[in-house]
Amino acid sequence: MSLNDNIKIIRERVANAAIKANRDPKDIKLLAVTKTRTIETIEEALLNNIEFIGENKVQEAENKLPSLKGKFKEFHFIGHLQSNKINKLMELKPTLIHSIDKFSTANKLNNYLKQNSITQDILIEVNTSGEDSKFGVKPADTLAFIKSASQLENINIKGLMTISMFTDDKEIIRSSFTKLRNLFEEIRTLQITNIEMKFLSMGMTNDFEIAIEEGSNIVRIGTALFGARDY
């Protein structure tokens, strides 16, 4: 099947999952995860109505984004952000950084932003699966983390992100997403200054329909669009 066919199928599946959950499909952002993909492949996706692209590594994004300038609507950074890569990432002007999980990184990002008189929208990554191999703030520590990070004036916290356990057990997957949604709702009701719970970034190729049923409004899809990765 062609890339265009894959995009249409995924859009249909996103829409169907939204309708099943009594939600408007237009409220869900399809983020095409373009890591390891060639510039030509990404350009083809952009010609077929993909508007939002996500990269995991700063260096890889640096190598691609200049060639794609003006062709995409938003660039999201979805990988683990090392503090020594902040300057390079910010030069690429990400619309949203999905993956802040350390106060030291948030603080260094805020210092960079202050020096350059700009602000940045971010999400807080939460480790809802409890796996040691995953990054993210522990669910029990998330509220305290957000209260601390809300003091950083040039960062705008816009929501939460998680990666569920890679498993075929749908109930384990769903529990990860339910946990994040409950945190999201709890934080929203507290109306903390400088915090807007706008985005729930959860769901990838193997679990995005469950994520949508649980309230996700950004799904991060790579393999289902582009095929298996060739590392």
C-alpha cells in the first residue's frame, strides 16, 4: 500500500475511535513520527495532508528540518531532551516539546528562553507504566513537579504525555491512559497559575484507538503510516 493509502486508513481509524468515544475527530491531532525517515518520504507525507511532524532526536531533526522549511505546519519534539541539546533544539523552533520530566532540564530551558525573550509550550512526560526503561515523572510526583515548574515564567505547561507499556494486553494499556487522564483532570480543576491542561499526548501505532477512547487529543504515529523502521 502507498503512503497516501496508509494516511487515509489511519485518519479513518482516528475518526472512528473518536466517534465511538462521542468525540469530534477534528479535536485530535495526528502527529506523524518521522524519525529515521528520509526527507523525500516526509515530503511525500506532507503532500498528502500531513501537517504535524514529530522527531525524537535533536541531531536528526537538525539534519532534516532546514530542507522541509515552510512545508509543515508544526514541528513537535517528542524524544527525551538532554539539557546540553536545548540551544540546538530551540533553533529549530518546536511548536511543542512533549517530553520534559526533570526540573533541571525545565530550569535550563527557561533560562535559555529568558535570555532570548521567548516562551515555549511544553508537556510534562509521566511514566504511567512504571517501567524502569521509560522516562517520565512518577504519577504520584506529577502534581508537585508541575507546581514547581509553574514558577518558570517563560515555559507554558500545556498538558501531559505518556507512553504505555508495549503489550497486547488492552487493559494494561488502558490503565496507563486512564491514569494520565485522571491526573490531567485533577490538575485542570486546581487552576494553577501558568498551567493550561490543553493537550493529552498519548497513543502510538499499537494503541492509539484506546488512547483516543481515554481522551487523547494528540496521537503520535510512525510505523502505521510509514511502515516498519529500517535502523
